[in-house]
Amino acid sequence: MSTRNRPLDSQDRKILRELQQNARLSNAELAELAGMSTTACWNRTRQLEADGYIRGYVALLDSAKLGFADIVLLEVTLNRHDDDALARFGAELATLPEVLEAYLVSGEYDYLVKVAVDGTAGYERFLREKLYRIAGIRHSRSMFALRCMKSVPSVQIA
């Protein structure tokens, strides 16, 4: 991956916008939507990948259909805050499949964690069998999401 941070022009932005809407577009379809030749579109898309603007392509799965209909936002405080404790907790958290996102944050809590579970019973299992088995947790607080108002996989391109 290139470390170059070149500015995006309008053609790059068109490609990124279209790929955000449908990453399964063929190069010919993408080129038509972006108003470019297929060769120019192919080259620009590969350059956007090489420059790190496009990190990858994924399928967005429906958590509810997979049996994880509830989202819980979990705040966690650790006993210690040295580099080893933070690294150990972060590494163990990353192995848990229910964890969708995890952030080291400023403020009253150390981590904000987004978890997908199957109801309150599923959340209790997650806590007892997984989260609370990670050493070093001093305190946690959770909130069940009632409704998602907005969810996007990345920053929207203007």
C-alpha cells in the first residue's frame, strides 16, 4: 500500500461514491456511472486502493437474520491503564465475535464497545462466558439500543 496522501479529485470522488453504494459493480458499470473510460476507471480504482483510500470490499450481513438482533453499547473501565493492560484487553476483546466495534476512549470509561447479541439472555451469556473472563475489568455499564437512526460502514463522500 502506498503511503502517498494525494488529494482526491472529482473523478476519484465519483468512483468512491459509486463503490460505497455498490462495491459489486463491474469496472464497465463503474466507469459508465463515473463518466470515464473503462481503462481510466480501472487505473484510478487501483490507485485509490494502492493509496489506501479503499481498504477493502465486504458483504454487509444482517445481524438480526443471523440471530443477533440486539445491539448493546458497553462502557468498560479497567483496573490499570498501563500499556500492557490496555494491549491485553484490546487483543482479547478483538477475538470475541459478538464485538462489532471497540474504541479506546477519553472520559469516565476506558472503552466503548458495540456488541451484537440475541436478547437479554444472549447478553448475559456474553458477559458471563466471555467479557467477564477477561482479566482487569473494574467496572462496566451497558445500554441496549432501541433503534438505529443511522449506520454507515465508512465516511460518506461528498
